Amino acid sequence: MTRPVFPNIQWSGEGPRILGINPWIFDFAAFNVWSRPVGLLACLDMLRAAGASVALMDCLDRTWSDVPWPKAGKYGTGHYPKEELPLPDELFFMDRRYSRYGLPREQVKEALGALNPAPELIMVSSIMTYWYPGALDALELAAEVWPDVPRMLGGNYATLCTDHAREHARADAIMQGTMETEANWASVWNVLGQPVPPLPENAGLGLALDLYSEPRYAPILGSRGCPFTCDYCASHALYPNFTQGSPDAVYASIRQEYDRGVRDFAFYDDALLVTPDRWLWPVLDRIVHDGLDLRLHTPNAMHVRRLNKEVCGRLREAGLHTVRLGLETTDFDNRHDVKLTRREWEDGARNLLEAGFDLDDIGVYILFGLPNQNLDNVEQAIDHVRAFGFRPHLAHYTPIPGSPMFHKAVAASPHPIADEPLFQNNSIWPCVPGGFNWEDAQRWKQLMQGR
Ligand code: B12
Ligand code: SF4
């Protein structure tokens, strides 16, 4: 039987051919919350704008008509197909199934093999440090299909666990940091044997979203980095500055996807509500002015203290649906993040309700599993959030190299989390005494549901 051609894998643009691969997720659980490999899409966009021809293989995208895909969830979110894998040796103690999430490996291989002409450079991205086995496998697969084509690995794993990646990845180059740095930019073109072109305008903020042939949702990226420094976050290690894009470019990207039928858009910004006049308000005003009937989502939490009446009203009017808030804890005197007083939290929560948001669409993240955390505080925070009628979500703490708190996590964890990224997986509860167990997991689940 001949398989349908993978519609995604087509060359776009003129010039040297660069294939981007977004690898599978290897984990105990994975749920698609409007996920896109935005870093890789930014790389491909700037390379194409500078004269390359690009193509994308996203192992997490539902592109192939004959791959059975679990039924879509709310607003385009949903489960991935998965295939159970043996537990990695390091995680032998876990009583949970470990899987490869995304397209079946053999079909990815087949689709890559059908790409004609072959790429001249392969770029593999990595999002979570502890998903690195997926990135290593994608590099392996690329080497099986095109043994002589150079392979580069970049993204968060390559940036935050560089030594580990150098030791384990079958790549010709491991790139640390963003692709827009002078050195990284030059090395991509050097590998291709091409003169180094100037960086295109909007580099790092433009996204090659058109590489998805049938998108169900799209990311919005209006800024990079964050002006704050919360202890548990790696934002500064990944991007030390705070850069905001132009409203025209952001709106053009939304409009392009809207005109292709996309109605669900997720913000990927770290600091969405900081100086919103720069790009967010102008973009939302145009959405309203042009009558775009879309749904906006903020899966990455918004800063509650900025949710005054005007902000809530504007977000609501433009079509914000899924609201995620970062409460982190109700122990307001001992926070690890952006300052937030009880008063600010309560005002923000009330303003959202008064603006008419649906309670079902408001979720509040509470941090669970910080080093030396008193878990009674987590219970109190859950009760507090439920008292407002909001849904509490436990955000399981992930110890991330480069985050200010990482050394505390190293000291608190029984695992060598600095040496082996698999132990950074929040599913193992790396800094909770005793680690993950089903009994406690069930208890927390019941608490969240108010039982
Ligand atoms: C948006 C976002 C999300 C979204 C969507 C993520 C997705 N794509 O699926 C949502 C809200 C769903 C999410 C969820 C989570 N996230 Co998140 N997320 C982010 C965020 C804010 C932005 C990522 C992004 O797209 N940035 C924009 C792009 C343009 O930047 P970039 O990826 O760095 O790409 C550049 C470079 O890396 C490089 N590059 C990238 N690829 C390549 C490839 C090559 C070859 C080269 C040369 C260069 C290169 O060039 C790019 C352009 O400059 C980051 C924080 C951050 N500032 O990065 C956290 C972050 C990635 N998330 C993080 C975490 C912990 C989580 C959660 C586990 C949180 C939780 N406790 O539940 C969950 C788990 C996700 C899951 N199971 O699906 C951590 C990562 C931890 C880790 N160990 O790696 C981060 C870093 C935040 C933090 N706390 O510090 N997340
Ligand atoms: S947690 Fe959010 S506010 Fe804090 S530094 Fe990270 S991105 Fe910024």
C-alpha cells in the first residue's frame, strides 16, 4: 500500500536546504496544550528570510491522514498517540509507564526518506531538558536516513545541559543559546559553506507557521524573555534580555493564520502583561476593530497583579478564553516569584470575574514539590483557590539548570539531577521526600477536586 505523502515535508523558499525536526516527547505523560516548537519555527523563519530553503518535520503534529490520533480536546488541545517504551535504566524505580508521544517512528522515517531533494543541514530542537531522549532519537533517525548530512542540536536541552548533550548526541554541532547570536548565526552558514547574510528584521520573533499545512491552532509570540527573576525559572538563562516585537508583525502573523482558518491562538510570552502598550494593546485593538472571531489562550500563566479592571476588560473583549494565573502559593510572605500580595491576588481574581470570564476557563497554578516545601501550604492554596470557584492546577516543580534555585534542588534531591537530566522530570517529584507514588498522587488529585 502506498502511503499518502506527508504534506508538511515540502521545501519552502530558495537556497540551501535546511530541515528542522521537532522530536517526539519521551515521558510518563504528555498532553498537547497548543504545543508548537516555537524556537525551531523562529530559527526556520529567520533562515528562510535570509535566503535558505526550509522544511519542517514536527513529530508531534497531526499531519498524516492515516495515523490514528486521539480525539481532539477543548479548543484544539488533546492527547498524542503514544507507544510504550522500556523505562530508561536511570528511572528503574518508577512505577509508571514511559512512552514515546507523537507520530510512529517508522512513519517519520518513511516520510523523511521521501523528502526529495535531501536536506543539506538538519536542525533538531529540544524543548524540555528531560525530553532529550526524543531529540537524541531524532538525530539518530536523521543519521540513518542521511548519514552524510550535517546535524545540529539546539534548544533548551542543548543550552542548559550542553556537556551532557556533547557527550550523548549524535550531532555535528551542539548550539547553546538563541540562533540569533553572531556566533551561532555564522556557524549555521559556515556549515552550509555559504557567506553569512545579515540577520533579517524581526529575527527571533517571526515564526514560520505556514510550514503547517492544516493547523488547528497557532502560537503568538510578541516578546522574548522576562524582566523578573523568579527562583525556580530559567527564563534568564535562556534569554537574558526582555525584547518586545512590533504590533504590525504580531498582527500580521495572527491574521495570516486566521485567514487559513485558525481560530485558537495561544500566547507563548513569558511576560505578556508587561508594558502592554508596546504591542499587546495595539494587537488586541486591531483584532477587535477587524472583527476577528477567535479564541485567545494563555496556557503560560499571566501575572495576577497586573489584572486590573481595564486589563481584564480588554483581554475579554478581544477574545481571551483560557485563563491561567500564576498564584504559586498563598504563603504570601515567602514567595519565590514576582511579588504578589494577598490583596493584589484577590483584586485580580475579582476583576476577572467581573469582566465576565467563565469560571471553567480560569485555572490557577500552584507550585508543588519545591525543595524543602511545606506541603501543608500547598493544601491551603488549593482550598483558597477553590473558594473563589477557580480550578487549581498543581504545577509540579521542575528543577532547571541555570535557574537561581537549582543548587537548592540539587541539595534536596536524592537523585544526581545536575548530571542526568532525566532526573529533572517533574513526574518523578524529584525534590519531594520519597518521590512520586500513586497513593499520594491520588490524594492530591482528590484534594484538587474538593473530595
Ligand atoms: C510557552 C511555554 C510553554 C507552553 C508551551 C510549550 C510547548 N512548546 O509545548 C506551555 C504553557 C504548554 C508550557 C508547559 C510547560 N512548561 Co514551558 N515554557 C514555555 C516558555 C515560556 C516559552 C518557550 C518558547 O517557545 N520560547 C520562544 C522560543 C523562540 O525560544 P527558544 O525555544 O528558546 O528557541 C530559541 C533557542 O533555543 C534556539 N533554538 C531552538 N531550537 C533550536 C534548534 C537548533 C538546531 C538551533 C541551532 C537553535 C535552536 O533558537 C531559538 C530562537 O531564538 C518557556 C520559557 C522560555 N522563556 O523559554 C517555558 C519552559 C520551556 N517551560 C518549562 C516548564 C518547566 C514547563 C512545564 C513542565 C511546567 C509545569 N510545571 O507544568 C510544562 C510542561 C510542558 C508539557 N508537558 O507539555 C521550562 C523548561 C524546563 C526544562 N527542564 O527544560 C521553561 C524553560 C520555563 C521555566 N520554568 O524556566 N510551557
Ligand atoms: S516565572 Fe514568569 S515572571 Fe518569573 S522569571 Fe520566569 S517568566 Fe518571569
